[in-house]
Amino acid sequence: MQYTAPDAAETLLLAWRRTSRHGSPQPPVRLRGLTPQSRYRDARTGAVHHAAVLTEYGMHLDLPPGDWSSAAVHLIRETEG
């Protein structure tokens, strides 16, 4: 589930896994509605991601093992200059 501000300055990604499939890889999650050519900073970790990578290839969330594992990722667009 993704919530994005109308101006795409921030987005919140909520992800969960209903059941754990032993040995199955976790596919990346592709985000939508981001400003192309921009960079977004993860508010928790400080990691910076390019919008093009997040929309084309996605983000690996590395959910913890177990049923109903979840993660929340808050991304904030960095200002230019």
C-alpha cells in the first residue's frame, strides 16, 4: 500500500507478507507517482534512492521472517541545489 502526497514530496509505503513461503525470494516493490529525476531520502535510515530506480526496478524491503511481517518506509523528496 502506498500513499503519496499530491505534490509527490513524500510517500509512505506500507508492506506486509501474509504467509512466509520458505525459500521464496522477496520480489522488490515498485513505487508509483514519484517525481522523475528526483531523489528520495528514507526518513528512518537516511538512505537516498533515485525515483527512476524505485519506479523501474523497485525497492527490496527485507521483511523479517515469519507470517505477517511488515515494514513502513517514509520517503521524502530531497530539494535540488
